[in-house]
Amino acid sequence: MQNINVPHGWNLCKISSVLTIKHGKSQREIEIMDGLYPILATGGEIGRTNTPIYTKPSVLIGRKGTIDKPQYMETPFWTVDTLFYSEIKNNIIPKYIFYLFQTINWRAFNEGSTLPSLSANTIMNIKTLMPPKEEQKKIAEILGTWDRALEELSNLITEKKELKRGLMQRLLNGAQRLPGFTKPWKKTKLHDVAEISKGTQLNRLNMLEEGYPVYNGGMIESGFTNEYNNGADTIIISEGGNSCGFVNFIKTKFWAGGHCYTVFCRDCVNKSFLYQLLKYNENKLMNLRVGSGLPNIQQKALNKFSLLLPSDSAEQKAIADVLSKADSEIDLLNQQLNVLREQKRGLMQKLLTGEIRVKVYTDEQ
């Protein structure tokens, strides 16, 4: 920020010149009740109170723990002491500060060793570019339009997921049969329709930044490697950790770690159908976990897991096709959402540095 070109009419200033950083009280000191005003922490609302700590629009940022997720509050609120709120000066547009905070790499200012943390003094000493108030307002309006588009798309994705969940509830327990299928369904064990095997542990120190993904007990890949021990289009189930029982379908070649189960279908079951059926039963799979320290799911418990499925393989495929189509629609919308987020991030960076200037109209124009 020191060597940046300052756009005409803008100022290079410390954040302290546009706002003051404060924090709330300890959660023990707050009277939580069925009140009017939200009590906010880094993870969101934790309760309500009748006495707000601040009544004007404000931007909030984590003081401890999650320090890189700015929040914007238009209405009165209270905060706990792990969260900072800002008293913004009258000549500054609060929503502009919200977008400004989104462009700051907060982790670069981390002052904690084990738990990430920020200090008010550190925040207020950060230097930033500040346009005139009317330009702040226009930039905030433009980015607000993008946020509304993102919200609409996010809501559509939520609706599609709910529709798919309803389809799963009807189609995967036989409550609704697809046209043309009348053969009875059968109860079976997972071991009777699939072979389950455990992966091979890979030292995290040997992982790479790119290559074949490594799955080892989490909901996403834990790293990458230049080798693979499983082919594409494979069902996996998390074996250990907080997400044990999580079901995933890996479309690329990958490495299964020591806390990852791979599920290989026998000829009697359609692979796509079995994935959808296991995903539908994911909560039940998670209830198989044992152990208090590092929870895990025993392979023998998975083998004995009960399933209900059509005896007709054609019906299995037909159901899988319906649900896979719903997944494809959701995946496409998620891709669109990610593109929109990246476009907004790029635009925000250019608008808040003055690389792109906005036309500001005054009453005289």
C-alpha cells in the first residue's frame, strides 16, 4: 500500500481516520433472553437481548478465532468480546467499509500463535485508499447489485437441494415407484452388494500442491500426490475424524488414505444408485461412529449396515438417473455461483483501488 498510485481525488489514510474499532463484553456478562436485538459472535447469532451495544450501521470482524469473515449489520445489535465492531464516521459509507474489509488479507495481520487474533490498534493502523463519499456510495451500490445476484443464485441452489432431498425420500425407500416398475424391493447388507476396503496412509509431509487428490477422513481432499491407488468414479466413506460416515463420489483417480473407505460395487447393484442410497443414509452411517477421542467407523459395522433396494437393476438405474440429473443441475448452479463470486472479487479489487473509476452524478449534473 505504501507505493501504490493514489487515484485523483482519493486519499491514502489509516483506517483510524474513518472509523473506531471496539469490542463487546464477555458472553458471561450478557443477559441472553427472547429480546429484539441479536447477540453476535464470530460464528453468527448466539441469542437475543433487549439492550443493543450499537444502533448504527457497522462492520464487524473477528477479534479471536475466525478473523477473516467481515459481517455487516444495518440494525442494532450486541457483540461478544471475540468480535470487533466499528463506529464509522459520518462522512463514510458503512457498506463501502464492508467491501473494503473483504479485500484485506486479515491473516497477514494475525497476532496469535495458536489462536488467530487481531488487535484494534493493528486494524486502525492499516493503510488504505479512500475515495470521496459519493464515489464510496456508488461503488457500494454496484457491489450490492452483485451481492443480490449471488444471494438469488444461492437461494436457487438451496431450493434445488431441497427438491432433490424430497426426491430421495420418496424414491429411495420405495414410497414412490417410477412408471413401469413393479418388482418387490429387498433388504440386504452393504457387504452383500459391495466390497469395502481401507486405504493406505500417506504422510502429510509427502503431499504436494497439485496432482492426484488424497482423501483421508475429511469432506474434501487433504492434499495431493503424484500417485493414485484408486480409479475414477469411486464411492468413498470417511472412516475417522469428525466427519466419519461422510459419503462422497470421486470422479477422478485418487489416493485413498488410511482413514478412507472405498466401496466397490458387486454386479448386483448399480454404482450410481448405491452412491445415492448411501448418501441418503449418511446420517445413519455417521451414527455408527465409536470412540471419544478420534471417532471412527469400524469396517465390520459398515459391512452389516442394512439397506433396502430394488431387486430390478433397471429400476436402480432409473432412480439413479433421476437423482444424478438433479445433482448435475446443482453442480452447474454451483459452478455459476463460483464464477460469479470470482467476477465480483475481481471487480471489487479494481473498484476499491481506483483501477476502475465510477461515474458519480451530483445534483448539479
